[in-house]
Amino acid sequence: TFSSGIMFALKCNDFLPINSIVIHSLAVRGRLGPITVWVCNRSSDAQSYDGSLLNTPAEEWTKIHERTYRPSWRAYQALDFQDTPVTLEPGQVKAFYIHSSLRSDESIVYDNERGIFSHQDKGEILQILPGRAHLSDIPFGNINLWGWQGAWRLHREFVGRISFGAVYKLWNPQEHKKFGSKFQNLALLLFACQRRAESPFSMVPDEVIFYILNMCRWDWVNDCASSMLKSRGLFKKQRGVMAKLQIPCLADRETWHQRDLCVIDSSGG
């Protein structure tokens, strides 16, 4: 199915140890033409998101990309905005709008809504939420191409590709609860060994153990997204133990990983 534009929201999940994700490209297909990409100046908390971001007035959107493209019916055409990337923090929702000024109802492929969220990347970092299709060659226009009916079609989904980088947290005591249960147990085990006089670890100063843990990736002990959801309540039990160990806080440091989220085109358009 095609339209002149598609408006949708993206949600950054909050159960992985992530500082932020940085979106630097969207990709679509269709007749294309003069394309603009917009991001809403407002954002929403994922817990309270009700779709109202998509009702934000046109003056509260920022254009982050503008270029004319040739038709691309099967291959996704990347709409790159690396100079003005969009950052999402865990638990945050932001809205995007891709529009073609070509006077055609075949400009951009979309699909019909199928659930409470459209797609989720395999790493379970990012969710694409349902949106609405736009049938006007004027950005944010309210009259469709045929001039006799409204321009917006509700319950539609983005079809394309999203390229983003993830800035992961590295362990320190303040971030302990944001790591998986296996990583939390690893941290407690190392410090428990260090507190025993008969252990070789007792000769190692706190700072060395801080450094070891700080340089370990969150998933090196086989924590995964599904186990992270289950382990959220574990920190309440371990918080008292960490306090008794009197472990100070390290300065935050970050790691950067990049992932492309490819949304399967199931529209048949």
C-alpha cells in the first residue's frame, strides 16, 4: 500500500543497560520524489504514551532531511540525517514523519496496523509503534490528493529500515541494578571473594575490581533481553549487600554499537 507520507513513533526500551540510542537514517521505498523527514519536538514517556504525539501541530516539528530521490520500488532508499541525528533515551518515545511532495499516491510504501507495536529489533532495543498514513502532497496538509476527504489514515505502520547506534552503559555501582542477574551475581561474587582473607582476591584493591567489571560488556555472562525483564526485581535484594560493601561510584563510561533494524515489508505493495 502506498501514500504520500507516513507518521509513526519509535520507543527505546528501558530494560537493557543503555544510555541512549542515536538514529541517523530511515529508509523507505516507492515512487519517492521530493522527500522530507521530520521529528517531533515533543517526546513522551513510554509508560504514558497514548499516541497523542502524532497530533502535534506542524509548527512543533523539525525538518531534519530534505532531498529529491528517484523511484525505488523494491530496494530501500536510505534517508540519511547523520548531521542531525535523533537521540532516544531508555523509556522515551519520539515521533517521526516522512513525506513526499510528489503529487502521487504511490510515493511511500506503508502497511496496515497489526498490533500494539509494529516491529521490534532482534536485540529488543527499539520498538516501532503504529502510526498513520498521509495522502497529501503538502506536508501536514489536511486535504487529500483528490480534494474531497481528510488526508490522514489511522492504524497504519511504517515499512522500511532504521539505522541506529546504541550507547551501552558500563558497570559501576550506581548502574548495578540496570544489569542482568548474571552480571549482578558476578559483581557480588568478585567483591565477596575480595573480602575473604584466604582468597587471592583479598590482595586486589577495590579500584582493580572496579576496572575489571567496568570493562566487561553487559552480555559477556550470557544475560539477554528476556532474562533482563525477569531480573528487574533482583536489585532490591542485592542493594543492601552493595551498601554493606561500601563500594564507591566510578565515572560513567560508554561503549558504542551500531545496528540496522530492517522491517520486513509484508504489505505486498
